[in-house]
Amino acid sequence: MTDSPAPLADPHLVYDPVATDGPKDIVILGSTGSIGTQAIDLVLRNPDRFRVTALSANGGRVALLAEQAYRLKVRTVAVAREDVVPALREALRAQYGTGEPLPEILAGPDAATEAAAADCHTVLNGITGSIGLAPTLAALEAGRTLALANKESLIVGGPLVKALAKPGQIIPVDSEHAALFQAVAAGTRADVRKLVVTASGGPFRGRTKEQLAAVTDEDALAHPTWAMGPVITINSATLVNKGLEVIEAHLLYDIPFDRIEVVVHPQSYVHSMVEFTDGSTLAQATPPDMRGPIAIGLGWPERVPDAAPAFDWTKASTWEFFPLDNEAFPSVNLARRVGELAGTAPAVFNAANEECVEAFRAGTLPYLGIMETVTRVVDEHDAPSTTLTGTSLTLADVLEAETWARTRARELAAQTAEARA
């Protein structure tokens, strides 16, 4: 390989901002979501390794957030929705009783960002969506190790993240990128020939584009191997999630897009593979369970014993691999295109998709309309007057591009709804 910028995720480099002999202090962003709840399970089973000092959540599950705060004895609870603060305080009082002081409460759209900059060793960013960008930047700027499950923040703000991150400061938590991270550790950077990102194929694996025309929200949410939030689950059904992961792999490992391959693996046992220059391919495999990748993110370079279930090799199993059907699932190639464009293009792609998923869930946009609309928005954005290069990108540029993409996606989705009425 030729000389190029150091990769963001390098398992050979260990960034340790706060050396300690005791438990690592952890801040969990998105604590009531899928990643957050599994991370808390891991922490509670390993109190000698981890101690949670702050939690953040949107505010839709106040009772759960209060219960988490009490069980973990955190110092700070952050909530994005200011209107739920009275209910949160009441729920906390019900947990703590009258004799114990309540944790500090941060509220508002910047609450998670403030929590991300708090004094700790590691910030786990488990927020869903590009709203995780500001907390990602805050954690990096504050010098925290960043366990990154919020892929969108890296994708929409790639140059901004790369400018702040120190070598070894980011540990990926996506199952695919945690797998690549571990497999890359077996060789040197110069030894890597190709990254192979696996995809389950989602609930619509094997269907043609024509067969996908009438699928419903309920169909798209029926993922065969993973239990995730609704947005990520639908992104897995369209394979937008895999397209985002291709962009993420490019940014994390500094590997060109033509050396990042996607292969369909229905069993979801092999989470990704690295092909080396000598012809060897290393695969990282576990039963589908996010607690393993979370443990890598929180514990690296140490492994957490029994973090997740292992295979029972006394039972027979079959592992299959298939090529990706790019006609039925055009999202991966579109993601490669916006990744090559860089600048604000990934932010436009992600924001337009988030709006289209919402329209699909509301029943106003058909399944195939998701990628058709996202493609139109990307096409309209892909012009010299609207596309910024990566070197000139600012946070304001990202936010402006996202706002435009969301507005345009809603307009196009509304036109589709009117035409179908």
C-alpha cells in the first residue's frame, strides 16, 4: 500500500486518556436504546471493570432512564426533551426515595453533547442518527476514548471527525467494524488487501425488485437475525445500513472503496472479514449479539470474559455466502458514490434516507420509494454549486446540507403520496 493518512481505527494503537487501576469511568449516550441497554447489562455484570458516571437519552422512556440511573448510581442524567424533566425528576425520586440526593439533570438539545465532554475515560455513543455528530466531536475534543456505535456521525462529518481524532482514540462498536478491527490486528496495515463487509440480507433477501413493490412497514421490521431499533432495522431491510457501513469502513480504515466488498451471509455468524496480501482471509465470528462488539469498544485492548455467548461446536451448522443483488438493493452502490463525492454528499444521503424511512413508516411512501427518493435528492445535490469538498467542510455546512436534504426529501415524498392518492 502507498503512504496515506493513518486510519481512524487501528487496533495496534491504544489511546488511554486516563490511566487507572480501577474501573473505567464510562458515559453512555443513548442509554435507553438497544446499544445502551446492552451496554448497561455488560457494565452491571463487570463492576470491577466499568463504572458509568453519566447517561443520556432522548426522553421517550423516562421510567427506564430513571431506573438505569439508580442502578448505576450515576452523577449525571442528560435528556434531550426539556418537557420531560418534571416526569424524569419524579421518576428519579421514586427510585431514590427521599433520603438520597438525585443526580444532576441536563436537559435540552445540547445535553448529550455536554455529557460527552464530561470527565470520564470512555464515551459510548449509542445515539441513532446524525444528531450524534455534535456529541462525537465533543468527546474527541475533550480527549475521551470514543466507543462509536453512532456510525452516522462519522459518515456525515468524516473530515471533522478525522481532524479531531488522535491515533487509537476511536474504537468502532458496529458489529461489522468491530469485526474488521479485530481481524486487522492479525497483520500490518500494509498487509491488508481487501475488507469484506457481511450483510444478513435482511428480511427481503432473495426477492427481486418487482417482488419488493408491495412490502409493508411490518414486513421490513421483521429482521431474521438481529433485534434493533426501527430505523436501523428498516435500513437493514433496504441495505442502506450496509451502504453506510461501506462509507464507515473507508473512513475508519482508510481503504479505497474499490477494495471494500459486501457479501450476503444470512446466518450473521461472520461479522466481517479481512483479506490479506498473501491470500489469507481472517473472519471474526460469534453468534449474533451486540454485547461482544460493545465489550470491544469499552474494554480494548483487554477482552471482557463471557461478554457474549460463544458457539456450541458440538452442534452442526451451515454458513452461507452470496453476492449482493445490486438491482434489488441499489443503496450500497449509491453509498459508494456519495462516499467518493465526500464533502456534504454523505450528510445529504443520510438525512434524505432518515426522512424517507419516516415517510415509509407513516404509510405515505412505498418501500421502493425510499431509495428512489433518496437517489433524486442525491442527484439534485450532486452539482458544483451545492457540493462542498471535504477540505472545506464545516459543521455549519453539514447542518445546512442536512436541512436542505430533509426538506427536499419531504417535498418529494409528499409528491409521491399525492400521485398515489
